[in-house]
Amino acid sequence: MITFTIPMPPSVNNSYANVAGVGRVKGKELKAWLTKAGWEVKAQMRPIPNGKYLFTKPVAVDIQLKPSRGDIDNRAKAVLDLATSLHIWRDDNLVYDLRLRWANVEGCQVTISEIEA
């Protein structure tokens, strides 16, 4: 099991831009958040060896967010994409159980644990 705290993730509504001839691309806000949050997670965890993943079996993800405006579910995608980019798992299709809730935390607290599928 791992737990880490990161800044409040951006809403999916503000995370992507449509580019003619290209399609949907990550927006500036999402890119900046992924960089900042990525460094914060790395500071809180042991390094993951190159070519390896921390989790290779189904996981439960508990995301606690500081109460704010907007839909809670619009914040989950950025958190799951961050975990994928950091090699916490190969793909977020390993997420079998996802819990989102407002809580008395600063920013966003994420707990990931392996489960039996």
C-alpha cells in the first residue's frame, strides 16, 4: 500500500484543448500540474526501478480531495494519469475499485492498495 499527498488536480473540463489537425491535447494547466505533482510523489516514495511497475495486480484507489467547487469525478482522471506516468502501474485498467470523496485534507491524498480481483 502507498499513500501520497499532491496538489488539487485540475478538472478534466480544463485539462485538454482541441487542436486543429491534431485532436485533443493536454493543456498548459494539466501539464504544469503533472510536473509539480510528479515531483511531489517522487519525494514521498522510494524510486521505482526503470522498466518496473509498483503494482502489477488489481488495485483499489482512494482519492480524498479538499472540498472545492466542481464535480468530484472531474478530478480523478488527472490522478490516475499521474500514477500511470510515474510507473505506479502500467495502465489504469488495473484500478478495480475507485473511491472519491471530499475530506479534511490539503490538496489531494491518494491511497493505492493491491486487492484480490
